[in-house]
Amino acid sequence: MAIKTLKERPYLALVLLTSIGVVGFIDRIIMNVLAEPLRVEFALSDVQLGIVNGLAFAVLNVVLGLVVARIAERKRRLTLVSVGTILWSIATAACGLAGNYIQLLLARVGVGVGEAVGLPSTYSVVSDYFPPEKRATMMSALNLAPPIGAFLGASGGAIIAQIYGWRVALLVAAVPGIILAIVLTLFVAEPRRGALDAPAADDAIPSVGAVIGRYFKWPTMRNMLAGATISSMVGFGLNAFLAAYLIRRFGYSLVEAGMVAGLVASLPSTLSILGAGWLTDRFAQRGNRRGYALVPAVTMLVSAPLYAFAITRDEPALIVALIGLTGLFQYTHLGPTAGTFQNMLSARMRATGTAFTSMIYTLVGGGFGPLILGAVSDGYAGRGIDPGVALGLAMATMSALYLWSALHYWLASRTIEADSRRPI
């Protein structure tokens, strides 16, 4: 892409948008490490924790995201990113001021609303800054936001909460987003839509039905969406309760649990996300696009038994080491899946497509993942099993769903070459 102004710098845009994604994930994930203090202060069950950590965030996010995406197909996308970032930052601060469970739920809804405004446009903007053969790698870079945000949110949130209390942790988490929103407005230009794609027959904006329909009509997109949704449900559920599990079963302090949960959710997954994006782009450049689906299929197949084995050990050091090892496999689907979707959508479909997939991941993954795991944990505990052991058994049960995800990615590998040759 020819750089015409100082603001048109692709890698600066990528770094700032990834940083905003990191802050968004901090504001989302910090509630996980604060689960035990919240449970004690508001006398909550695991199901109630699952709701506040998942469903409350998702309730309006899933609807509003599509509405905002339609605006993003027509208007300046980076303005929406900046406004949304400020909104979810204010809502995060409101979580820290909540006086009861209902106020906390409403504030979490506000965080979801802000992310629905701010995040759908990021993939579309990055796709217009980088060519198709680099998009899986660049989408992988954007998808570093969850592991980096998980580490900062879990470890930083735990340290601040341990010293100053959980309310201060949430107030501090609200600050970086406001700063980044201002920097983005000042230093990044809106790229021209579709400049790096093949010329389109026209510049009309497809309907929502046409965009969503493509995800279900094209076999590759249908199966990759199913596989990614299942994986996100498992991942959100497991991460939402890992710190609580270490506290309940092994007596970790809040800081110890937060640091460990942050490390095992960030460092290994950072390597796997970047590695998978780079590797699958290399395969595609050599004429083999099947790697975009086969790499996630294989790694999901490994993740299921490895995580189940890890979480049911009796030695905490062994559990942490094996969960870290599993992290090298759990998140490889993120970059290849996002890159494939962006390449199979036209320039005027990408914001809507991103909002749609975000809606599915947020509702099914972020919304129901923690809720389902919490319900399974309460069910085991209701049979007289120790709460810490019950939570571990629930996490092992949840991890088995990675096998289902692997099946869908394998099916996608059988059709991806043909679907990649279709006009977008």
C-alpha cells in the first residue's frame, strides 16, 4: 500500500488497534480474576458468577454489534472504534462503583455495549491496510489481544485488588482505553476500502442477510464458524474459572492465582497465535490453503485430552505446566479463521461479517461458556464433591468439546480450496 500521508502507516494502525483490543480484553477478563472477591462480597453462586462474567456482557453486545457494523460499512470506521473504546472504559469504571449485584450486571452490560460499538471495525480496517496473502498473519497479530489482555488483566488486576481492593482494580483498568482512543484519532488515517483487493463489480453495500448467508452457504465458512464458536465457548469457560480453581482447590492467594492464570493464558497462546497465522500464510503462498483449516483441526484434537488430563492432576505445579503446554494448541484457530473470513468477504461486507462472528463468539462463547461451566460445577458440587474438585471436573468435562471443534475444521479443510476460488 502506497503511504500518502504520515497517518497512513499500516503497522502503526495495527499496533494501536491491537492495543485497543488488549485493553478491551483486560476490561472483559479482569472480572475472572476478581471472581472470588466478588463471590464473597455479594454472596454469589458459580452460576451467578458465570452470568456476570459472560451473559451480562453478551446480552446487548450481540444485537448492537450488527447495527453498528452496518454504520461502519458506510461511515468512518476509526471514529466508531474511538467512541466505543471510551464507552467501554467508562462502563468498566462503573463496575468498580457497583453497590450490589444488579448494578454490577448493568455495568457489565455497558462494557458489552462499548465493545459492540468499538471492535467490529478493527478487522475491516486492518484488512484494508494489508494484502490478502498477509491477512492471516495480521489477523493473528490482532488476536494477540486476548492473551496479552488476559495476562495484564489477571496479573495486574490481582495485584491491584490484593493491595487496594477489587474496586480500585476496575477503576485503574478503565484509564488506558481513553488514552488509546485519543491517540488513535490523532495518529491513524482511515484506509480506502478494498484498495488491496481485486476490483469489485460495484461498490454497493450488501444486505445483512447476504453477509450472514455467505457464512452458512459456503461450506468452509460454515464449518470454520462452528469450530471457532465451540472453541471460544470452551476457552472462555475455562479461563473464567482458572483463578478461582487454583484458589479453591490449592489455597492460592489472589495474586498467586492471578499471576499464574495470566501467564498460562498468555505466553503459550501468544506463541501459538502468531505461529499459526505465519505458518498457514506460508502454506497458502505455496499454493496450499488447506492449512488454514487443518492446523486448527490438529491442534484442537490435541487440546481436548491434554487439558482434561492437566486439570485433574493433584499436583498444582504439574497442572500449571500442562495447562501452559495446552495453551500452545488451544488458540491456533484464531488467526487462520479470521484471515479466511476476511478473504472470503468483499470490502463492504467485512465490518458486518466481523460483527456477526463477534456476536456468535460473544453470545455462545463468552456468554454461555462460563455459564455452562458454572452450572456443571454446581451440579458436581451438589453431589457432595468438594467445590474445588468439582470445579476441576467441570473444566475437564468442558474441554472435551474441543473434539467437536476439530471435526468442523477438518470438514472445512475439504472445501477451502474450492471456496477460495469463488468470486467474493
